[in-house]
Amino acid sequence: MFRLILMTIAFMAIVTINALANILPINGQTTGEISNRLPVLFTPAGYVFSIWSVIYILLAIWIAGFWIRYKKNHETPAVAISFYFILSAAANIGWLLLWHYEFFIWSIAAMLVYLAALILLYLQYKNNESKLTERMPVSINLAWISVATITNISYVLTFHNWSGWGLSNELWAVIMLTVATALALHVRFHHSDIPFAAVFIWAFIGIAVKHGFSELLVTTASLFLSGVIVTGILLIKKNVSINEETAHKM
């Protein structure tokens, strides 16, 4: 029960700090205001960041599920699940503080810890444990932080006037979109995870909406690769169905 209490406190701390970051705001600037200072092509439109509300609601349901199981069967979360979630919460809070006080390089370190903690937390679940009180909230959180990590690194490189090794910002944006697409399809294929891939579609469409005709290459790539992910989801689903049908006949 002690681990569950710590997880609940960690969740409440995340929500509180995130709220204060934009209500106060911390260091006199909101998270979005800092993000909008630089023209980072991988950054989606502002409405896309509303996914944080969805993530926190899902995490609240996830935590509530542990409490329900504890009251019914005295079942407590595994040590690994508790540790990785609390670590992810600490990294989330650390990233917010570093971001708002403009320690941008250190914010990448915090984001990578956040990402690693979520990956390890995600791997504690099996592919068939995909309910709201199991893997799904972690999956959506991980997918969004995967996108956010690329955005964060892109922002810091832009802030420090990185040359891009001679490649244009537009081409780098397309490369990052392609890498993100490969990640989304990899997780969909190996972990049968549709929500994870759907988050990338949400982000890519947001990138296209933000840039419109002003960055036609990035917009076109975002929409095209969104279609690739949708197609991949459908094809992988069909393949899984065929495999299951074959196994059933055998």
C-alpha cells in the first residue's frame, strides 16, 4: 500500500506542477510561450498539446485501477511499476522546471530520463494487457513523450544555431518525421498497440496544420506519413487476424 500511496502523491505532484507552470506561470512564462519563440518545424499546432489533459485523465484512471484492485483483493502494484512511474513523474517535474528556467540542454537530459522510465514502465505489460487500467495510459504517455523528445532536441539545436550538417531545416524535419513513423509502426507491429501509433497521427496532423502552405514539404510529409501509419495499422491488423485464423485451424 505504501507504494500505491507514493504513486498517487507522484501523480498529484505532476498535475499540480503542470498547472502551476501555466497558471502562475513559473518564471513568468508559460510552457507554450517558450516553445513558440523559435520556428521549430517539428513542433505541432498549439491545440495538439491538449493531449496532456487526456494523458492526465488516463493516468488518473490508471491509478484508480490500482486502488480498486487493492480494496478488492489487496493487490498492490509491482515494485518495478511503482519505481518507473515515480521516476517518470520526477523527470516530468524536473523537465518543466529546467524548461521554464531555460536550462535547455539539461532539459534534454530530463526528457531522456522521462522517456527511458516510460519505456521500462511500458515493458512491464504484456500485449494483451491494454485496458484503461493497464497499459493504455502508459502507452499514450510514452508515445507523446517520444514525439516531445524529438521536438525538445530540435528546439535546443535551433536555439544553439546548429548548422544541420549542411542539410536544410525542412529536410531534417522530414527525416525526423520518417524516424518517428518507423517507431510508431515498430511498436504497432511488435506490441499490437494501436493507441501508441494513433498519437503520432495526432501529432503529424498538428504539424501539417501549423505549417500549412508556408512549409509545403513538411506539411506534405506529415500528411503522407500519417497515411502510412494508418495503412500500417490496418495491414498489421489484417496480418494478425490471418495468423490467428491459421493458428486456430492448426
